Amino acid sequence: MEYEIFTNSFFTLKVTWKKGQIYSTSITKTRKQITHSLSLSCSHPYSRNIAQNMANYEMQKSVTWSDAPLFWERVSPFSRIVLTTLLTRVAFGQIVTYKQLAGMCGRPRAIRAVGQVMAHNPWPLLIPCHRVISQKGLGGYGPGLELKKTLLRLEGVEFA
């Protein structure tokens, strides 16, 4: 496996590649102010899309990851349904609750299962689990609630 790192003023994205597909991503808050986007190597054809979307986030412009070459073999069939539904039906600047996402997947009673899929999403940011909230508030986010708030603000969604 190999990896690339992309960063902007708000967050850093590590992309791990396997067999030409994105095996995983991890996202962290950028610790110091930078003035340019950085990528190590950009050796994959989709790397330019990632770099462009990172710049778009910084400028609060819409991003889409629907054509990302994800390594789907690593998730269960149910997880793939949930993650694909989120990716294709919840656009930049929109939010849904876990309950709404379960309904969108045709499994309205699978709210906790959907929550588990979000908690184990191997592609944060690319599969926008930060757009899924609880009925009572933000819900959780593995990389931290401050980063979730930042991502939502960059997409035009405000939370107190």
C-alpha cells in the first residue's frame, strides 16, 4: 500500500491506496496555518480530483466524490448500501439524521446499524459521514466534533 497526504488551512487528508483504489482515508484538523495545498507524490490519476476538492473546500465551493475509485471489497454489502446512499443522495451542504439515512436505504428500523456503519466508515470526507447527525444534535464523529463542525461550516451548515 502507498499513501498521499493532502492538506489545506482547515484539515489534512491522508489517502491510502491499494491496487489503484482508495483503501482508506483519515482526516485530521490542520494544526498550523498554511498558504497552499500540499500533496505528496500525486501518483494516482484521481489525485488531481482530491487536490481540487481540497482547494474547493477551502474556498467553500461544492465538492463531489461520486467517482472516487474506492476499494469496496473491504466493506459488507449492508455497509456498501449505506455508504453509497450517503455518497449519492446527501449533497454538499445537506445533512440527514441517522434515522433519515436508514429510511433512505430502505431499512427504516436499522438506525443503530447505520450509526455503526458511520462509525466504521473507511473513507471519511470522501463518504461524507460528517453530514449525518443525531436527532438531538451533532451526534459523533471519529476525528472529533470540532472537525465535524468545521466541515459542516465549510459546506454552509451552521451549528451552535
